[in-house]
Amino acid sequence: MREVAIAPVPLDRLGALLDPQRAQRLAGAADRARSLFAGRTLWNVNATATGGGVAEMLLALLAYSRGAGVDARWLVLDADPEFFAITKRLHNVLHGSPGDGGPLGPAEAAHYREALAHNAESLRALVRPGDFVLLHDPQTAGLVPAAREARAACVIWRCHIGRDEQDDLTRSGWEFLRPHLGDVDALVFSRRQYAPDWVPAERLAVIPPSLDPFTAKNAELSPADVDAALRRAALVLAPKDHGSLRFRRRDGSWGTVRPHRDLTLDTGPVDAESRLVLQISRWDHLKDMGGVLRAFADHLPDLPRDTHLVLAGPDVTGVGDDPEGAQVLAECRAQWGCLPAEARRRAHLVCLPMDDIDENAHLVNALQRRAAVVVQKSLVEGFGLTVTEPMWKARPVVASAVGGINDQVVHGRSGLLVRDPTDLDAFAAAVRDLLVDEEYARRLGTGARERVRDLFLGDRHLVQYGDLFERL
């Protein structure tokens, strides 16, 4: 395994956004954490340092933890493609989807254990008696015994995915993982409904995700800076000669948006006068990018003529733990190629660079702030940071009423929910309503930002983890 370097960030930066009572509660939690972790390390282990919401949350939460005086560290697994194919299959079945349809039998279980064996050696060499180990998602469940052998004071497994209703597929995934999880002190889920029925109540904790408003992905940007970034990246034909190309990196230094020419596949940049309907997510069947593209094309006559669709995801070569991405992207490109000419002209597939994760985040920020409507038409969703992010930017959101999105969006107050994620007519109608009624869209955007401020900033997340550590 390799360790990800994390620069400490003072808690005061986050506290400045909070009312006095919340800021005081955060400061008190930090004082207790410093005392609890004196002489200890809090080790976090996950599958990747780039791509996806888990990596983004770890970066922010551990930076604040270090800023509060806790020795919080981050390790990333080293494993082969077959291991990640198996864990992607696990990811899908825990969402109730067959994924690639492959087995999760004895051979897969054996390879899972073998691939984690040398990671376990690394963990045993690093963890000292009394340390805490926080393992994230299915890829790391097999490291529980190694953490115990290292005499960690507490071993916690955090699952960021799940499905409200259990079925035979989800149960097969949980049965694959269950032998590895019998000796953990706590199991943490984003929603109580995600926990399988064999998890003891006394070991169950519910901690929803959060976002950090100061990262490159969420920091405030002026309209001119948005235009400058999207123009330089050749995503939007924005006006020239105004706005800054600079962005703040996670280590505190400054970066500059590089010129790009090939981020938009098969089409050119969006016209400056056009309004954007945007979905940003991984190239994953469960995100239903193809369904968004089909709904847009089928209902194009119902939408204002200046509406363009942007489907944006990561450069698939830069996300090592998701072998499905290249396939989904190829399917979307083939689908786009079969659309009528006008739909092709107004639908854009974008692959954002992953070689500079801070620039990637800045471009996501700019796209979300440029969007007239942000959508997330997931078929299943553990918790959608790609919903929380535009909500924080006061953008109106249309999302599927699945999983954790139901906790984020209050229909008609902080966004619009589509009850059936496969109902393309209802989805397109919701998008149209926001495009034709700009006052309604502004009202929902204001409600969205307030809801994120109330429930989904990092102070709540950190305090909940602190309470859990104290209890354990």
C-alpha cells in the first residue's frame, strides 16, 4: 500500500461558515479527539486516492483532522485488475444490480483474500497497538484480521454504498463480505436501511457523507472565472479576455487551468449563449448516463432551443478501481452516434482529465456553476455527492428518488425528485419545468444551498465520527 500525503487544514476555516453554537460544538469535538488520539494514529484505508466521492471526502476530513491535532493518515490499496473486477461486481450487487453477471463464489473469494495478503502485511507493519483503523468499502473488508493482529484498539468498517430494499443479489454480496466483518467494533453506513439484518444494533452507526466548501470543487467562483476556465478547457465558447484561470490546490498552492482541445468527444464546445443541462458522474451503468441522453434526445422538441446537454465523467484511464468505465463510455458514444443530427449537435460527452485532480475539481466546479439545471438520474445511489455539490452552489437539481438522494433533496423545496428513475417522460418534464420557470429554479436553488448548510457540511460529519470514536 502507499500513503497519501495530506496537508493539515485548520478547523477555523470551516468554523467561520458556522453559527456560534455549531462552531463551539466542532471545537469541543476537536478537543476531545486530541485527547483521545494522543499517542495514537487513525489509519484510513480505501481503494483509490482519485476519482469518486470517497476519496474526496477522505481528503477533506483527514485534512481537518490533522489540522485539529489528530494523527490521521490515509493508505491506498495495491491490487491487480482481477481484484478490482471482483470488487466492482460486489459494488454492483450491493446496489441490487448484476453488473457484469460474473460469480462471487469460492474462486473469487480466494482471489480476494490473496490480493489483500500483501496489503495486510503493510498494515501489520504500520499499525501500532492502540491505533484506530477505519476501513472503507468492500475492497478493504478483508483487512480486518490484519488490523486485529496488529492490536489496533478499534477496527471500524465504513460502507459508502447500499440499497434500501434487500434482495437475492444484495444478500449474495453481503454473504461474500460477512466472514470478514465478524470482528469489527462498528459498521458505519450512510443510511440505516443499507445495513444487512445480521449487523448487531450495538455495532451499527449511521453517518451520512458531507462536502467541504473550500476545495477546488466547491470554492466560490465568479461568473467571469467560470467562463475563463471553461473557455481554456474548450468546453464552452465563453467570452475572451476576462476572468482568472487560477485555482487553489489542496496543498494550498495555486494552479492554472491548462489549455485542452479533446475533452469534449465527437462534438465541439458548447455555444456561449446556450443553457446547460448537466450530469457529472462516473461512467457507471448505475448512473444511467445513457438514460439521460435518451431522455434529452426524445424530448428535444419540448425543451427551449438554447438547451444543450453535457454528460461529463472522468477520463476512464485515470480511474484504476473501476473497470466498467471504459465500457459505459463506449456505449454512450455509440448511442450518441445513432441520434438525429440536431440531438447530436446539442448533446456533448465530456471526459475530464484525471492527471491533475485539482484541475479536474476546478473544472467540475465551473461546469456546475455554469449549468442551468443539474441532474442525477441514478438507478441506485448510496449517497450522491454530485447532488450535494450543485446544491451548495444554489443550482436547481433534478434527481432520482433513490437511496441517499432522498435524504438530500426535499421535493419542491430543495430540488425535484423523480420517483421512478426509469420514467424518462417525468424526468424530461421536470427539467423542462425548471428551464421555463427561472424564478422557480432560483427558489429551489436557494433552498438547496440552505439544506446543505444545515445538514451536509463537514462539521457534522467530523462531530459524528468523534462521537463514535469516543463511544468505542
